[in-house]
Amino acid sequence: MPKTCEWSNDLRLRVIEKREDGLSFGRISHDLHISKSTAINIFQKNRRTGTVENEERSGRPKRLSDRNSRHLKLHVIRNRQQSLSNIMNFANTLLPEGNVSKSTVRRELHSQKLFKRVSIKKPYVNALNRERRVMWVREREQWNMDRWRQIIWSDEMAVATGTMQQRQLVWRRPGEKMLPTCMATTMKSGSLTFQFWGCITWDGVAALVDLPQGITLNANILIDILQQHVAQMNNIDEYIFQMDNAPAHRSRLVNNWFQNHHITQLPWPAQSPDLSPIENIWSILKYRLSKMNLINHQRNTIIAAVHEIWDSITQAEIRTIIQSMPRRCEQIIHSRGLPIDY
């Protein structure tokens, strides 16, 4: 009877027990449905080793030594965007005979918990703005949810259809997603298709305005929007209005409009979309829009779809996002001003 698998420790113990009870190997073979030679080998091995466990097997030696593995790991951490082919070429320089395969390199990196992952996109934050982000958070460390509920969050959003941004892959270990070397930094671009201006409050979505195509938001357009959609809000003087530092937002005309309407503005640190809850609302909107497969549709169709999704965003979704503000502030301090996972 040929052996097709490892014999269990339980069967081996039964062979030994029956032999010690005086049974012949032939009877043991018949009772346990194994060959006589198997019963003999199990018994003799137990006498030789004193155990029924398998002996440690040497197996095929590793292609890369521990020292080579450390060199490979360090090389990948310093060059996280390298392709597997380039990493394989480096690994071949570590051995006199070379000839290391891609599968060997991949297996070694996985054993080091380094996996190829899509890098998240975050705006570049320079050293000065890192300090300013931390200072902004420090000034609001004692804010409770009552203060965060007072804010009207506003921003512009661009929907680009018919194009897809190329993904960037990096080698990283679990927990390294937010390391600067594992992120794909983004820069502002003027190539836009459809632009919207919107604002949200603790009570839900507020205004959503589609901006004229091909026209950059300027102070006059923004003032018209604020006059039509913000000045009319109930108890507007009790709110704090948030905008980022886009040129139109910082203009003298816009600042004068806020002063004339007695609306308090929230100072805002540069390069900080990860601190604004409305950015998460834009992400929800874009995700739901992508599921509607409207690439290359007419402008009116896309605008109508955006407004439909905007109206479907619930108050509970917005409140859940705004309630994350204390956690965002903690992460900014912990990361020393670097982008955070929001």
C-alpha cells in the first residue's frame, strides 16, 4: 500500500500502543489498514527518537541569505516606486552567480511584509505650512462639538469626465500608507471640465451651484453666490464661515462682503483639504457619480446627476464626518503637520 500522505500522530501512537500490548506487526497492519512495513517503520522510529513527531527537514536552502534580504529590504524602502523587474536586477547584483527570479524576489519582499499597493494622493505640504497646520490645530484643541457645529464648510469641486488619472504603485508595509514616501503628492491643475461651488452645515447639505464653464471663480462671482445662497440663511451671524486660501477667497472685495454682513470667517491653513469635512462629501459625490457611468455625456445630464446625488446626501452622513474634526486635529499633531488619513 503506497503512502499518499503524512500519517497522523494519533495513528502512530496507536501503532506503538498495539505493539507494546504484544500484537504482531501483521495484526497491527490488518487492524489499522496500513502496510506491515509502515507499522515497523513507525515503531522503530519511535524507539530511535522517543517521539512520534516528524524530524526537522532541511529543505531547499534560501536563494538569498539573511544579509542579502536586509540589503533588498533597505533598497526597496529607499526606492518604493521601483518595478519588480528593477528590484530583481538589484537582487542579482547581491549574488556572485545572479539568476534570481521575480517570484523569488516577490516572495522575499512579502516575507518582509512589503506589498505593492496603490499610493494615496495627498497635496504636497512644505515645512512652513506643516508648522502652520499644527499651530492652527493647537489654537482649537479645546473646541468641543458645539463649536465645530457652528461652521459652514465651503469649497469648489471639479468633475473631469472622459479621463482617468494614472495610478501610482509603491512598495509598503502594513501601517505605512501615510508615510510621505508612500504617498503620491498632487499639485493644483487648471484642466477642469465641470466646476461646482457648495457648502454644508451641521444640519445637512446647503447650496450647490454649478459654475460657468470655462470661467475661473473670481471675487465677483463668489460674492454673487454668497449673496444668493449664504446671506439668506437663517441666523447667519451665528455661524463661522470656512473657505480655503484660493485667490478669490482672499480678495479684499470678499472680505469686505463678510464684514458688511457681520459673518465671522474661519482662518484656514494652506494645503489642508484633509482638515475640511466638505472634501469627504465631494469624495462621496464623485464615487456615486462614477457608478452612474456618465462619461462623455452632455453637460446638462452630468450637472443634473451631480445635483441629484447632492440632494441624496443625508444629514447623518454629514454629521458623522463633522464629528471627526477632533480626531483630525489629533492626527495633525501626531504627524507634525503632514497629511493625514482623511
